[in-house]
Amino acid sequence: MAQPAGAMHEHWNLVADIGGTNTRLGVVSNGELTGLRKYPTGSLSELLHAFHSLRDELGTDPRAVVAAGAGPVKDGTIRLTNAHLDLSERDIGKATGAQHTFVINDFTAAAWSVAEITDKDVEVLQGAETPPAGTRLVVGPGTGLGVGALLYSEGRYHTASGEGGHVGLSPRHEDEVEIFKAARHVAPDCFFDDSLVLEAEMFLSGTGLPILYKAASLAAGQTDVPTRTAKDILQDAQSNTDPVAVKASHMFTTHLGALMGDLAVAFMPTGGVFLVGGVAEKNRWLFKDAFRDAFNAGGRFSELRRSMNLYVSEQDEFGIVGANNFCKSALAR
């Protein structure tokens, strides 16, 4: 940030992307991101101190602050699941002096990140080169599995918040039945009653892939299965050095594709379906023919699915971008 303290435009905004480990604070002047800071998330007092310090550095109160984090929002307070703290709009207002404060779910921000997306910001997996205007669906396998929807009505976007990563997942083929049965020994609390259906996030995320790998190993007759990271599993799958890793990664991509196709039929996102986040960005090899085929497999609605626009978002700092887009929309109301 080259500007000296107090040199920022009078009406600047602060946007935040709060993760379990790190918090990114963005300075926005005239609607454009002009500076980015990264801090350890830490305790609530440390987090609020970071907000206050940035305000002091710039020398004036922000007009608005938008803070996005992973967790449910209720009555102006977000419970940050991975950071184990509660952050309120009132706390932020006291720390920064902002006139307007908003706390939003991270996948509300993720949905807003595609509000102004262009052909330069995406890899096209299927459909139009440039995402058209219309309702947009965002799915992000990261630490967890996030789902967000940006609804388009009367020329404006609005978000619908939910917990789409916790819908049910069940075997797609006979050879997967034993894997789902084995998963009961790994994550029993995540199954839907006594069925073979479990929460999608328990397989389709950075924390879920090791569970899927362990279940696949148990189903293959292995008894002493080491705990492995998602990164290691995907590396072995890509290099074809571990048959269980290959199986787990294939299930990961096909179940994710099928889930996204199901959600797309529910939302009818004429503006596109978008993969966001680190797993998609760092493992582009996963999202090829098998992923697309699973997305399009919809019985009598297969043709409809094939007509949908499907993309990987390549935006840097999509959480900050989304918080800024939300801020612009909220202040324009």
C-alpha cells in the first residue's frame, strides 16, 4: 500500500475474508481493491485489533466493513466454525468506526465473487465462453464443501444462503457400496440414520478425502490404514502409484460432478455453474471428462444438464472479491 496515512479516498471500505488460520483484510477505494493485508486469525481481541490497526494506518474511519467467514450468521453475529469465535457487526463497528457493518457467510461471499466475472476469469468446462447474465451456482471443495447461489431477478443479483455441502451422498455404483459401509467405521455420526447416505462434505472436501481414502482402503481389505492428507492422496492418484488413491480420487470427482449437476437442476443457473477454491485451482486434472460426464448424467434431464454452462473460476482472492461485490450491492440499496 503506497498511500500514506490519511491519503486514502474519504469513502473507503474494508473487506475481510476470515479463515480458520489466516484473515485477509482488503482496502477498497472507489470500488477497487487497492491493498491487501494478511494476519493470523487468532482470538477475537486479536482479530478486532487487526481491524483497528488498519483503520489507524489509513487515518480515517471506513464507510463500510464486510467480513466473510465460514460459519452460520444469526442476528448480526457469525460463529466462525474453524476459528472457534463469534464476531458481531457491533464489535466491528466499535473497532473501526464504520457507518455500515456486515458479517456474511464465506459462501455468500463466494457467490458474490462471480457477480462480475468475465471470460478472462474462468476456464470453460462446458458451454458459453463468457458467462451470461442469470442465476449462478458456486460450489467449492476446500477444507469443507461450500455451496452458494447468486439469484438473478429484475436485473439484480441476490444471494441465497444455505448449507448445500451437507446434503446426502450415496453410492453411485455397486462397487462403491462396501466403501460407504466401511465409512461408517470412520465417520459414523455423519450418516443419515441407518442408511448408506452420508453428508457430502465427509467425502467431497479437503478434510473429507482422507475419510474416503480410509474407507476405500478398509473396503479393499487393508486393516492398518495410515492417516493421509488430501494433498498426498491426490498426488499418488495423479502419478498412478496407489490404486486406492486412484479409486478415491475418481469417486471424489464423479460424486462432486453428480452433486453439482443435481444442484444445478434445482437452481436452474442460466448464468453458469462455477467451481471455486483451492482444490479446483490446484488439481485441475481432476475436472475433466469423468467430472463432466457425471455432471451431465441426469436421466431424462441429461440433455438439460449438457446445455448448462460449467466453469472453473480462476479469480485470485475470490473471498475478498465477493465481499467487495456484496459491499457495493449493499450500499447501493
